[in-house]
Amino acid sequence: MREDRNCQWRVAARPVGNVKPSDFEYAETDIPEPGDGEFLLKTLYLGLAPVMRMYMQGTGAAGERPLEIGDVIHGRGVAQVVKSRHPGYRVGDIVQGQCGWQTWKVSRGTPQERFFTCRDYGLPYALAAGVLGMTGLSAWGGFMDCGQPREGDLVVVSGAAGGVGSLVVQMARIQGCRVIGIAGGKEKCRFIQDLGCEAAIDYKGEDVPARITELCPDGIDIYFDNVGGETLAACLEHLAYEARVVLCGSISEYTRKQPFCLPNYTRLRAVNGTMKGFFVYNYADRFHECTDQMAGWINAGQMRPVQDMVDGFDNMPDALARLYDGRNVGVQCCRVRGEPAPLEA
């Protein structure tokens, strides 16, 4: 990565299946200069999420226009303000927001970019790329608001070793719930049990419906769904009275040629159950409420922030591929430059 150039990753092709190197184009441009009402950002960390493959497919989200071939890939990250001609941003500020897959960016701080100034919690700013960023807000908004946890609830979390799932497992434990996690492989199952799951289901090596029947004889109070597909259908067969199903993600369906059709959604009627989806940016006005609470849990030793950090901007394409082939544990992030250096205004 060159410090004297703006290094970028752009869309080269629409992915088919998992992303591959030929789907990405590397480019370099001049470092931009901020004009009136603008500020220049130096990227420190970038977060990765499955939705980025959807951006590359040309699917728009959050009011953003769909990406065309040749566009810089969308992505949120942590950056330092190094020049500013904007009254709301000072040199030295650390922000979290829509940086894109690039090492420098000029911004006007538009509502679509959703920049938040990072608070100093005495923790690494790297956490703002994931655990104290949009991944954390997804877990917090989905579980705490949509899930409405109650002490003693039995919570089942799919994708439990992933970014959102690993946080929901810990939030459930903090709220006094029992937790069962679903993950792929023995190593990940051991990992989620270390985080607080009383039992783990290995979807790669076990019969998931049979294990749910065995482990949930009295039904599931909250099912937090990160994968969709057959796992969602299996959990709907085992809902407790007034169960809450939270639809966060459906990574098992993102690369299907045909959409999955849920065959048993009517099971919700039998138990007075609810199924509620959510979108992370609907909680944007509660961003600091979320990070304040989560940072408090981390500093109190109640929550372990798990981020799967790859080093180097050059490795961004492979970092995204890790999400789809199951190599990541926790929130997938990339260290572009690392922790910020002090700057003078």
C-alpha cells in the first residue's frame, strides 16, 4: 500500500458463488484535497460483512445507489480526520462511517455516509470497525430491541461464531438467558461454548433438526437467525409459547440461484409467536447508546470483543471471501494502518 496514493478496490465483475480475485479491480488515484465544507479521512481499519458481496452484485441498500462495474466497493471503517474545512469535524477526530474500500476519502459528512465520531472508551479504536461499530449495533438492536430477552429465556443463535452471533451469545448470557449456538466445525463449537453457550450444534457434522429436538424439549424462546434457509425452518418447529424469532441475516441464501421458500412459517400461529426483521441503520439514532453499553460490558469483563483481523489493505478481497467459506471467527476486519497517531489542528 502506497502512502502517497489513494489505493482502492473496485468492482470488476458480478460475483457468482463466493467472491474470487477476478471480481475485484485494484486502482490508485491521487489523494483528494478537501474543499469548503469537506474533510479528508485517512483510513485506519475497515470492517467486512456479507452484505458487501450483495453490493458487488448491484444490490443497493440504505439509500445508496447500486454499485456499477468500476465503482469503489462500499464498506464502513474507522478513519482519522487529517484535514478539515467542515465545521463539524476537527483534525484528529476519529470517525466511524462509510469510507469505502479505499485508503483516503474526502467527505461532506452526508446523512447517507452515516459518520459517527468515536468516543474514547479506553479501548482500541479497532473495535469501532466491528464490535463497537455496525456489527455491534446489529447484534444490540436485533437482540435487545427485537428479541426482548427475559431472564431464563432459552436463546438459540445461528451463525454463533460469526460477528453478530458471537456478540448475541454474550448479550444473552449477560441478560441471564440460556444459550445454544449453531456453528460449523468442532473448533468453532468449542469457541462459542467458551463464550457462554451451554451447548453447541455443529451444522457440518450433526443433524441440526435432531439436535434441536434433543436440546430444546421445552421450546425456543428466542431464535436469533443469521443464516436463514433450512436452519430457520428447523427452529420454527421448536418454538415455545410467545417465542420471538429475530431475522438478522440469511447468509446461506445469498449465493443460491433460487430463493429459499419457508415452508412452515404458520408454526408462529400455534404459539402466539412473532417473527421480526430489522435493518441496522434503523438504529442509527441509538448508535452511542449501544456503544456506551457495550463498551461498559467490555470494560467490566462481561463481554469479550472478538475480531478476526487481517493485516493489509491488499488482503481485503480475501477477507470478504473468508465470510463465505467459514474461515472467520468473530467480526471480520482489516487493519489498514492501525491505531491513530496524534495530530494537531
